[in-house]
Amino acid sequence: DPETLRKRQDTANRLLRTLKAILNFAKGNGYVESDASWSEVKEFEGVARERKEYLTPAQAAVFLEKCDEDFRKIVLGALYTGCRYDEVCRLRVKAYDRQNRSLSVFQSKGKKFKTVFLTEEEAVFFDALTAGKQLDDFMFVRSDGNPWLKDHQRDRIKAAGAAAEIKQHIVFHSLRHTFASLLAMNGTQLELIQDQMGHSNPRMTKRYMHLSPSYTAQTIRANKPTFRTQSTPAS
């Protein structure tokens, strides 16, 4: 689809910039005589776009209603944890700590574990999800009992988005953006969101935190100081 093509072209641009930096370094150190073979290679234009799609709580509720039962569970898992699709797919029962009300998640990009803390509502969901299963069983499986694999989510999320009449271009990764954005708009500190997202630096986390115009306006107005005194006229 067009968004997948854009993302791949954007990735190609980033790889090209890295490659050019390496080659320019080699040329600067005398290993290459000329940069003619790479200097004229052009990047794709207009593909570096920051994703800003996320669901409001009301949109998420309608979206969930339109999901098939098995898909609804994995969507909830992503909304509750902020995990990537492949991370949610790999979650096994042993990742859930019933006593601590948390999940231990191995990150596909950072290649390290992070701890996701759950609310009571979310813990009830994972209690039911893991009940009667073996520790090495997958938490999330499709209706036929088989695990979720690459691209199994693509048609499902498109269908649910269309049925819910959501105008944004929603993909599964948008649920991760939703997780961070709603935490931010509920007043969670950046450092804590960064920790729950598993990012190594706050700059990456900020790319996932999207603040609605109404939230921005309301928050700014509520936190601005007043310079009036009893003797200062209103106008």
C-alpha cells in the first residue's frame, strides 16, 4: 500500500545517507579518489513524514467493537502495553507477572527486556488471557489456535478501521503511537513514557507523543500565570 512504499523509500533515504557518509569519510582519508560514483545519486522526495496517527479513547472503543474476537485481544494487548506487533505476537504466558501486575517484554529493536506496568483493568485482561495456559504458550493466538505471524494483522486492521469509519490512516503501529500519546495527554512525564516505550533516548519518544489541539490549548491556558493584582484593571 502507499504508506508501506513511503516507509521503505524513507528507509532507503536513511541508508543512502549513511552510505554516503561512509564513502565521503573514505574519500577524505585518501582511500577513494573521486565521489563521482555516488554524489549524483538522489534521494526519494517527499517521503520523510513523521507519523502522527493515533486513536482517541472514543475512537479506540469503536475500533475494538469492529474487530473480530481474536484480533480484538491482540489489539487490546498493544493498546495496553505500547508494544510493536512482532513483540505482542511473541509474548508468552511466562512474561506476565501476576503479583507485580507487569509484563516483561523483549524488544525487537533494542534487543533487551523492558517492564510494562499494568493498571488493574489491564491486569484483569491478562489474568483471563493467561488462565489455564502453560508458561511457554503464546498469549495471543488466532481463532484457529495458531500464532499471529507477519502481515496477519494488515487486512484485519484495515477492515476494522473502515467499519469504525476512522478517517486516519491507521496501521498496527498506530496503536503504539496511541499508547504514548494518551499517556502524555494524561500528564505522564516524558521520562516515564520513554521507559515504558523502551526507547534509549527521549527524542525518539517525542516522535510518538502527539498532543491534540484541544489538549494543547486547554493545558496552556490552565498553566499560564496571571499578572493581575487587585489594583490592576481587567482591561
